Amino acid sequence: MYDADQSGKNRFFTLSTLSAAIAVTTALSGAASAAEIEEVVVTAQKRAENLQDVPIAISAFTGDNMKAMGVKNLTDLGKFTPGVEMNNDTPLQPTYSIRGIETGDFTVGSDPAVAVYVDGVYTGRGAGAEIPLADIERVEVLKGPQGTLFGRNATGGAIHIISQKPQADDTSELNLTAGNYGRQSSDLLLNRQLSDNLYARFTASTNRRDSFADNLAGGFDTGNIDTQTYRASLLWEPSANTEVLWRADYGIMDQGSALRTSIVPSLQAEAGGTDVFGDYALDTPTIEDRDSWGTSLSIVHDFENVTFTSITAYRGFDAHLQQDEDGTANPDYKFGSANFDEQTQFSQEFRLNGATDTLKWTLGASYSREELEHVTDAYFTPGSLESFAVYEGVKEQVDVLGLELTTTQIENMAYLQRQAMIAGGMEGAAVATFVYDLMVQSGQADGLLQSLGAPTGVTASMLNRDQMIAQLTPGIRDWVMNGEDWNESVINTGDYRSAAIYGDATWSLTDKLDLTVGARYTADDKDFSIASSYQNTLPVSLAGGLVDVMGPNGVVLFQMPLPSLPSCESVQSAPCIPAERFGMAFNNNGIADLKQKLSDSWSDVSGRIVVDYRWNDDVMTFVSLADGFKAGGFNSFSAAPGIDPSFDQEDVTNLEIGLKSSLFDNAVRFNASVFAYDYKNLQQLDLVGAPIPNYYLRNADAEGRGAEFEIQWAATDNLFIAGNYSFLDTEYTRYQIIESIGETEEEHSRVGQPRVGTPENKFNLMAEYSWELAAGGDMSIRGDYNWTDERVGSISDPARVIPDYQLMNLRAGWNSASDRYSAALWVQNVTDEEIAGGYGGTGAAIGASPAWRFMPRMYGADFTVRF
């Protein structure tokens, strides 16, 4: 439980630290130094400004920065950004977390909590957001709610990727990379001036790498990379006041999906390993395919005192993601999943910007429509359903006995129990138990008894449970041992519309004091559907004989005869038990026939108030109060009685105090902020429910507080040093119980616990030394170091903690005197740290929790030629 007194101490510490920093930086701002840090221009407030003049906590990275860091995508960038986690094991299901705010939903019933923009265009689905960072001008990571200027789904913050525009020159550049594990990458950049006012730019990128471990089960690889990306743009300047920019991109991904390995000791040993970092054995082929495309047209016209901007965009993708959820090749634990997505989105934004000596303002309106279809497939064997039933039984025994065991220990016990049942000829008993209890719960058993002529008043709940399970076991045993695979499918469709109007203005109250006020009204309308049908049947049969009918207090009232009846699946004539009576689904809480058409709408006014004060030309402080809004949505597996298929919108209110400073004639840049936020109706995805657990989104409340510090120091003309540190403390303050799917008060134990995947401390340090060569040209050596604190690895089991880890990257580069040639040698994860990125996942439902890992040591060389 979080200590309120400790909360006060933490807040006092961070505020005291920031106050001291303000005093020190103000005193030092007049000192002199020879070296300078280059200015970074950002568009976080929808206008071009010096990063140091924007009263928002921003981490900005230029294309040159990212190349020197070895950054290829947003996941790489997140490792070195304070307060940000982008530890994604697959680019088609990314999760972006800023200050602990994220949405982990892999379906399409909800929206992300961190908005990703590419050249001013919002990317509505995570599967289309992860793009190669080649030929990029910069990436801006805005922290805290950005609801006013960036709109909905920016409760945690916003990530803006800005690509290079065509230039007024003729240049060509070829970048080649080769490395271990068969790494081969290339970037071809072409820029041409077609006429006095028309310019074109084209980029072609490829990235390939083999798997970094071997599949001992054979047949396919996983964890490899194979992508191609093409971008084209045209810039037309018909007049000195008008700019028309057209952009288009097309991407192809065709690779194996994430490498997930079981963390259950017995399953690891069975595959010949002892941990999650060696070779692996999987039986579900992993697939990660995507075709993505997009185009946009931006028109900017400067009037005398106002700038008009129009951005029209159309984007879409087709994606197929297939994964091995259990992390093993044991057929008795087979659990594969596949997600198929088709998505298109149209967006339009109009914006007016103006400025006078004392006022800067922005007015805008936007509209977007997203149409999508999502299919979720699940692949099991009858043996994996038996493993699931055994695991559920072992969990129940542990609860009854009051044993304090970890989830991994329980999963291992279930594996050993399963092996004992196989050795004892008890295959099928666990599924028979599970099926009978489900039949009783759903009323199917009562219908069967009536069809068999049971005496009036006799219900299934009155029958001797052990005897009835024994009736069912023989028929199910053969099916568990020899039955066909059990596959399921759920189809979702969505038609989402969103419209907004917004305004933001900054008044210069004095030469030093500015006041910013902004607000946005957003209205979201969503139509959604769920479709699932009977896809599998259980071969339920009766062995026949006498069954006790029980009265109150366990007294046997009489014995009722049951006939010996096979399943109609196995015979062509009656009498038999209709197999369709026992259709069931692992999805949708066991309800196999489900069709729902849903519709809902949400609206909100979000805003910000910021006061910033410039102590002198080099030091600025600000205080901001901002909130963000994320529309509600729908549970993609909604079926449990009593559950509202839609969930509420979420809101975040953030209070922040910040400092931005450029010291010693801009030789030192020091930025800091402390913040506290209140998170209402957080949309939390969780694997819960009984008798069949499933993924449900429910609303929870949380709060967070923290501090971030960033420093850059141009120590000399040759030496540059930078570092950052973030502190983050999060906790749930409310966790809603879903009683209709079997949750109990124990779920309230999560109140006071930290959010998943949010390290309390994170530290980065970078140093680069460069020098000129006597023969011309220059050399540079760079090192990047990251340390990330431990964090909770699974929402379903907060006791699973991912250990802290450290990463070190090194790079040595050379640039020719003519600037035509460049070359570099690099090593990532120099010490070959074994780092787990996350635990749990869907495989936890059958007692086979997996983990995914970071990359091992990677090394290679880059070569660039410009012509």
C-alpha cells in the first residue's frame, strides 16, 4: 500500500530539488563558454518555436541524433527517453507508455492513450504507427496530456514524427548497414529540384535480420526482421506566401513475430532449456505481415497577419499477426493466436495561426473517420484444453488450502499434475469436470436431463457431481488424446467518427510573464459489432448406470438410471446426444453463439492553462494545468451477463512545474519538471473471469507523480555530454470488480499497487568525443548507457517483477574531409545483458505463461556515400 506520508516526502523532495535548480541556473546563466549547443525547433504548439521557449515537457531528437544513437524505430527511442517506455515485442501490437499512461488493448474496441502523429497526421491504430525512422527530420515526444492542440487519445502525451521535406537542391545519399545475425539494411535518399518552385524527394529503405536464437522444434523461425519502406514527396511553392506539400508512403513487412518463451520451469526443461534467453521450441508458426500506405496534402498560406493550414490525409493497412502464446512446442499446451486487420482512415484539419507583439493564437477544426475490420483467431488442441482444465483445478485447490504460491509455482504444479494424470490413465477427467460444471452453470445439463425423461423437479445441481463427471470422462478421454484441433474466431467491425474544434492563445502580460489558455471540444461516435458462432463441439456421451440424486445436506434421495448414449458425432442414428447442444467457445466467456451490434458516443471539453516566467534571456519556468480525454469503447469479447459492452471515457488531469534553461552562452542546457496527475476511468485490459478467463476492458482510477531532469553539456568543441533521469510513482486508487464473471473482493488488492511496466527510476548517460584528422575529415566516439529500475511485469500477477537492467551502446564513426563518405562501427547491448521485456500474456490462461526478451548483443558497420 502506498504511504501517504511518503507521498508527501517525495513531492517535497522533487519540488525542493526543482526550486534549488531554478536558483542555481538563474545564478549561472550569465557565465561564458566557447562551445554551444545547437538550437532545436519544434512544433509542439502548432507553430515553429525554439524547444527552450515552449512551456511543455518535451524530449526532441533530430535525425542525426537518432542515427548516432543507433535508433531505428520508436521502440529503440523509448529506451533513452526519460519517463517513456516503448518496450514492444512486436511492431503490430505496440504499447507506448508516457509517465505510466498507456492502453494495453490489442483489439480494436478501444483507442491508444498516447497519440502518434506522422507529419501532422494522426495514426489511429498502433499496428500502423511503428515505422522505420529513416530520412526523419526529428521526433518530438510531448509528455503529459495534450488534449488541447493534439486532441483525443493523447491522455498520456503525443509522439510526433516529422519527415524531411524536399529541398531546393540536388542531392543523393546511400546508407548501408551490415551486422551479426545476418543484418542487412539500406536507405536510398534522392532529392531533386525540378523547377524554380517545385522540389521532389524519394526514400527507399530495407531492413533485414535473421532470428537471434534457434527453434529446436524446427519448421520456422521467429524474431527475425524483414521490412521495406518507400516514401515520396513533392513541394510546390506557387508564390512566396504559399506552400503545397504532397506526401505518400508505402510499407511492406514480412517477418516472423515476437520470440516468446515459456517461463514455467518444467516446460523449459522439456524444451532443453533452463531460462527464457536460450534457444526455443515453438509449434505455432509466427507471422507478422503488413502492407501499409498513406498520403497527405498540406497547404500553407501566409496572409498579412494570419497563416492558414490545411492537412488532408488518407491512410490504411492490412495486417496479419500470428503468435505462439504458450512459448512451447508441447502439443498439450498448444495455444496460438492470429489477428487480421483491415483499416482505413480519412482526416481533415483546418488551422489558423496569428501573432502580434503581445498575442500568439491558434484556431482549428478537425474531422476523422476510421473504418476497420478485426478478426481474432485462437488455435488449441484438445490436449491444451485439458491442460487449461487441470490448471483451473490446481488454482482452486491452492485457494482452498490457503497456500501462498507464485503464479509460476502454480503453473509448474499444474504441469506435474497433468503428467501424473497421463501416467495414471486419467486423461479427459479434467475437461469432463470443467464441462460438467459449465453445463450446470449454463443450464444445458438441465435440458439434457429433461430430454432423457428425468423425474419432475430433478435438476442437474441435485445429481452426484463425481458420478456425473465419471459418466462423461470415457467419451472425452479419446477426444483429448486423439481429437482434432480446436480453433475459434471472433470478428469485430468498427466505424468511428470524431470531430473537434479548438483554440489556444498566449498573452504576453509583461516582458517576462506569459499566460496561455486553450480548450478543445471533441465529439466521438462509434459503431461496433461482434460476431462469433458455434465453431466446435464436444463429443459428450454418457457411460450409463445409476446416479445418486442428492437432497439437502448431502442425503441420497434415490438413484436415477441414465442410459448409455454416444455423441451424435460418432453415430448416424438416434438415440444419441446432439453434439450441437454442447458447443462452446474459449472466447466470450464460453458463449459460442454471439452477435452484437453496438453504438455509443462520447464528448468532452479538454483544456490547459499555463503561466511561464522568463527570469532572464536564458532561464524560463512554467506552471501548467492540463487535461486530456480518450473516448470510451467496446469490449471486443463482450458476452458475460451483466457486463455493459461499452466502457466509459477516460480523463487525465496533470499539474506540472517546469524549468528550461540555457547556461554558459548555451554551452549547457538543463531542463526539469515535476508533475502529479489524476487518472479517472482508466481503461484497463485484464485477463479475468470464470469458468473461462478472457480479456475484458474495465475502468479503473490511478494517480502518478514524478520528476524528470535532462542536461546537455558542450564541454569543449570536441566533447559533448548529456544525461537524463526520471522518477515515477504510480498506483491504482480504484479497481472495478466485474462480479458477473466471477471476480471477488480480492481484486481490490490491486488498489495501491503500481501500474504495469512503469519503472520508478530510469537513468541515461551519453558522451561523444570528436576530433579532426591531420589528413582531413574527422572521427568521433560515442557511448550511451541506460539503467532502468525493476517494474511490475503482468497485470494479472503483480508479484511477477521484471528485474532492473542496464544497456550500453558504443559507436565509432569517421567522416571524410569532403563530407562525401562516412563510416561507423557500432555495438548495441555491449555486455550482452539478458533482459526480459515482459511476462504473462494470453498463454497464462492455460498455465503456460511466456516472456519476451530484448535483443542480445548486436554489432555491425554503417557506410554512407553522398553524391
